[in-house]
Amino acid sequence: MHVSELDTPAVVIDLGILEENLAEMAAYCAGHGIALRPHAKTHKIPAIARMQIDRGACGITVAKLGEAEVMADAGLGDILIAYPIVGARKLERLVGLARRARVTVSTDSADVARAISDTAGQAGVKIGLLAEMDAGLRRCGVQSPDELVTLALEMAHLAHAEFLGFLVFPGHVRVHPDLQPPVLKEIDARLEEAQDRLFRSGVEVRVVSGGSTPTACRSHLMKTVTEIRPGTYVFNDMNTVAMGAADLSRCAVTVHVTVVSVAVKGRAVIDGGSKTFSSDLSRGGEGRGFGFCLEHEDVVLESMSEEHGHLNIESSSASLRIGDRLRFVPNHVCTTVNMHDEVWGVRGEEVVERWEVLGRGLVR
Amino acid sequence: MHVSELDTPAVVIDLGILEENLAEMAAYCAGHGIALRPHAKTHKIPAIARMQIDRGACGITVAKLGEAEVMADAGLGDILIAYPIVGARKLERLVGLARRARVTVSTDSADVARAISDTAGQAGVKIGLLAEMDAGLRRCGVQSPDELVTLALEMAHLAHAEFLGFLVFPGHVRVHPDLQPPVLKEIDARLEEAQDRLFRSGVEVRVVSGGSTPTACRSHLMKTVTEIRPGTYVFNDMNTVAMGAADLSRCAVTVHVTVVSVAVKGRAVIDGGSKTFSSDLSRGGEGRGFGFCLEHEDVVLESMSEEHGHLNIESSSASLRIGDRLRFVPNHVCTTVNMHDEVWGVRGEEVVERWEVLGRGLVR
């Protein structure tokens, strides 16, 4: 089927670009001896997780238990849930998961870690633990090397959980291609201090898990980091481009839409709004709206209703007509993919793949 | 099951409030002789559409063909698709739909209307048409009574479509409870002018479809309006409250979440972010973040990652602990419900209903 035969709105993945992105990150990690544990939140598709493993990833990362279950169902065998597991219902599911996959959980709380260990003990399974330190995003994570040492020691003494090391998420760090941000050095120094103190206490830190897509290829400059968890690199998006972490030519996902109204002067309406793109604005501060139009770069996706994308075409020479098809690179590809039950893979203009987004919407 | 046994995040509907909201709008419409054709985009659940019909609604409104199909599958028999149907694939599905339900489509384009008529003729079905006039939102709709008359006349002369009347969406109009916004009078005057001119040409305007939730209960002040299409009124949300169109006590939907991290001073993290609430900010300009916390009104849902809600508790006396459950009224309930495959209905604190959100994510 030709890509123009896909009814719109449709989320389309260029498989050639996807493969390039996968190969580049795999080569970077292999070249620097860093383990790659990609965050599957970007694609939520077991087949793409499998492509990552086939290219050398040591395992995958997910945020929620439901995502981990979908990935384990598909045979993925080594899963980090980079999210605290809280509550009896989730602990039950966690030990169920640990019976069929190697599972690790990160948390900043000794209480959460203890509950995991206790439940694992009752069920006769082993669950890995990473102690999370805040890298400066102020989301999750203990605040100092002191607190990290205390938390790690408590984890290391649990009977039925295995303390593996540290996790940080430098999600607030924006990396200019020509600069080495000092903030990564500071994070590294704090991790190293905690690691040294634990070593002197006889506790080994085997894993230090770091890295989001923007900082991924600076990871070799951090002495402590043993693995990274980039997610967005598989597809890239306008946020990644705005941060200078990828070129537009390396954006693998486009949303194909159709013009459905041109009745208002200076405007046109496409058949995708916030239910198609998500309402995430560009973080890059470019002020170019909710996505980038490949056909006409002066057409601005200025605002969105749920099902209507409002194009501002006042400064554009494009003369859009009802029925015209356009392609937009989304601002935040993870949240865009999460709106859809299915995505399409193309080689050139030929549709060769249909994937269900099996991990979509699994909030628990 | 007690509501506290639901694992989080969970979208919970208070059925008593839902029924009050349904009854109030039904009574308003009955009292003023206005037909009620609720927009199902807010709930996307056939069982709730059925509750609306049972209370006197003349039919339902949807935005997308996929939503119409789900509603027709569930036996809803009179469906307005308030969205232009463009393209061969969708036209095929439209006539399939018209074989099992009474279907009407709105558009601002004679070309779109003609394609619908032609396809209906080939299939031997009849499809209703409404001519859309822009009420000032600058989204879809022709711009003047002149253009509306021209479009309506073209529609009226189509062989296999039935011209029924006009559609407007005053979605930009915010109604203060004590004011009668002059903009509704202006819209009414423009519709009346077009209606009179069509009458003199021998074309009857039987339906004038208007009204969103904020303007719904001002509809009797518009002489032309015969039916309204409010959606949000079933649940209400913080946007409706901010506009003065509902009280907090009439918000039927809450999102139940659990605190999963308190490691960062002045902050706490809940297990729902933009994948749970959607990223739609409050339109009311209250600056209170992405939802309203019923337990602690000084706890601000300040920002969101995909799976993390970032609470600012600096100005709050709440001392949150990991495992605490909180309830948030979302800003925009339509987009929140659209993130979820299932929602729960409660009477008091007892869970008595589980509904699949069958119309979720149907973007085509």
C-alpha cells in the first residue's frame, strides 16, 4: 500500500530513519563500553524493543508496571521499572512479573524498597533495586550523597531484594552540541562520592543508570555511569531538534493529516488536534506551535481543539485546499504515540508494517 | 468494592452528580422547547449516551466517524457528526453507517457536501446535512449570512442528501452567570437573516444547532436555535467552574492518584502525569495548575511529566506521605477521559460500575 492510501490522521514511522537512529546509539554505547537500556515509553511497541535488544541493548526501561507486563508478554526478559512501585495491588503484580523476567525497580524511599523485598520474600522471587538520586530536576530522588548512601545501605541489607546501584534522570539538562555542561560533572561527582563511601562499607555499586536522549552521547564523560536509558532517540521530535540533539532529517515519525476546512481567511483546519498530537507544546521555545509541517514550513499549527488542528497560513504562500494531505513532525513524540492504538511503518513511500501500540495508556 | 480499593491512577465518576447534571440540562431543554443533542466527546461511552437519550435527548453528537460507529454499534439511532467527512475511505464508512442509523454531517464546503450526496446516491442511502457558520471562533464555518445562504442553497439542491439547516459552535463565548453576552445576539441575527432569505427562496431551515456547555443555558435567548450540543455538562471540570458555568460540587469526575515520592523538599510526586490527566491547562486563567486537589486545596499540581504529577506543597499545611491517596478534579475532563480505557462509577464510596471508554482514541 502506498502511504497516501492510509486514512488520516495516521502516525507513520520511517523505518530507515528508525534503523539509523538505533544503529547510531548502539554504536555510541558499544564504542564507550556503556550498557544501553532504552526507555520504551517513546514507542511502547514490543517489536521495536526487540529491535533495540537485537542491536545490543542489555534490556529495556519502562515507567509503569502495565508497560513491563506487555513487554514481558512479548518475551523481553530484562526490564527496569524506573518508577516506584507503591501499594499492595502493584506489589502483587510485580512479583508475578518477576517470575517471568529479570526485574529491577528504582525508588528514593527505603519504605518502598522494604515493601518490595518483603513481598518478593513471600513469593520466593528476587527483585533488583536502584536507589534514585535527584539530578536537579526536582521530581524523584534523594537530595545528597549522604542520603544516597543511607538509602543504598538500607537496600543492601534487605533480605529478598538485590541492591544493584544508583539511578539518576538528568531530564532538565539541555546539551548544546559544542558544550560540555558542568552540571553533568557535578552529578558525576556526587555519585562518585556515594559510590566510594559505599565501597568502603563493603557495598558494591554495580550499576549507575543515567541518561536521557539529550545527554545520552555525553555519558562517556561521566566516570560513574555504566548504563543509559534514552527513549526519544528512536524517533526524535521537534523538542529534540530544538535542543540541538538531532537534525530534522533524523525525525522518524510524522503525523499525516488532511485539510478539512478552509472557510476562514488566513486559516485552515486539519483533521488532527490534541487527540492526535497531544497538547504538549514545544519545549524548545521556538514558538512554532504544535508540530512542524514538512510540506510548508511557514504553515503554523497554531492551536488545537480535540479533533481540529488550527493552521495559521497568513504568512504562508501555501494555498491549501480541502483534501490536501500534510505531514507534521510532532513536538513530543512520546505523548503523540501514546494517543494512538496503531502506527504504520514505511520504507520510502510503501507501507510495510502495522504495529499496535501495545503499551499505550497503561497508566498503572 | 470500596473506592479506595481501586488501584491508581483511576478515573472515577460520581453517578449521583452525573444524574443531577443530566436531569438539569434535560429540564432546561424541555422547559424551553429546545432539542438536546449532547456531544458524546466528553464521555465517549455508549451507556452514558443511552442515559442522555432516556432523559429526552433527540440524538447524540460526535466529532469523528469512528465515534459514530461505536455509538451505532451500541444501538444509538440518531447521530450528528459535527465534523466534515473528507476522502473516499471515510465516505465509504459514512454510507455504511447511514444504513444502520440516521446520520447528519456538518460542513462549510459545498464540495464536501456534494461528495457526500454523490456517495449516498450510489449506495442508496440518505444523509442529512447542516451548513456550518463560524460563530467567531475562527475554526470551521462560512463567514457571513451571504455565504451561508449560498452554501445552504447548494446543499438544498443535492439529489441524495437532505439539507436540514445550520450549525454553529460558539466555543469561544464565555458566559458570566449575570450577563447576557451580546455576541450571542449577533450570531442569532446573522442566522436569522440567512434563514429569512432561504425561506423566501423556498428552502426551509428546520434545524439550527448551537450551544456548548458554557452557553447552553442561554440558548432560549437565541430565537433561531432549535437544538443544542453541550458535551462537558455531563461531568463538568475546572474549566467549567472557572467560567462560572458550574460549581465544584457539580464536577462528577475525579482522578484518584497515589503519592509515590516525597524526597524533594516542598514537593511530592503522584502516580499520574500527562498520560493520566492530558496536558491541557486550565483555560480559566486561575493559574492553579493541572487540576484541583479535593483533599488539600493548597496543594498545586504544578507540572507533569508523562507518568509523574509534580505537586508543589510549599504553601500547604498538608504533610503528604508515600501511599497517600488524593483526588483531583481535572481541568479539561474530555481530554482526561480520552487518555483512559476504563472509568469507574461510584455511589457514595461504593464502586458500582465499570465502563470501557469505547470511543477513546478514535481519531478517524
